[in-house]
Amino acid sequence: MNSLRRALYAQAAVWGLAGLLVAVAPGTLGAGPELPWIRIAGVEALGLSMVMVMVGHRVEELWWWSWGFALVSVGVTAVVLLFAAVGIHDTHPGGPFWWSFGVVDLVLTLSLLYGLFVSSREQPLP
């Protein structure tokens, strides 16, 4: 359970900081023009990171809730890496930013999936 707890806390820290930056100053992380949905996505990332911390505090009982975080994390990783590989870079510059974002998110996703694997071996689904 410790590996899952560490993965949840690490991902919550990264997503919380990124969400706060995007919500307060959308242009800081290469988010493009200032549109309301970009700020909304930042607030949602901040809220999701708070739920990750709450699940991390009670991971022994609620570890299987992390499958929801894994689904979101895999989806975000896929979108970011696909955008970095074949995205429209003339209208959204910052290719190295998107590759960096994708690699960091991939590492966090793999650590979360590993934590879920280890946790499912220690304690099967309820």
C-alpha cells in the first residue's frame, strides 16, 4: 500500500500545482489563450488532487478508488503525448513543453498503475 500512497501523493502534488497555476494564470504552462474552460480545467485538476490526497490518507480501505485516478491519468497521458507527437505546433508552440509534460505524466501514471498492481496483490477487491 505504501507504493500506491506515494504515487497518489506525488501525482496529487504535480496535478495540484499545475491546476493552481492554470487556474490563476492560464498562460504560465503553455495553455494558450485565456479561455474560461482552461481555468475550469485548472480548478478541476486542483480538486482531483485533493481527492487523491484524501484517498491516500485512507489507502488501506479505499485503495480501489484509485482506479478512477488511473483512468484519468492514462487518458491525460495519451492526449498529451499524441498532441506532442502530431499536434498543431504552428498554432500552439511549445513542443518541448508538451513532451516534458507527457513524460512526467507517463512516469506518474506508471507509478500509479504499479501501486495498484501491488495493492491488488496485498488486498483483493472488496
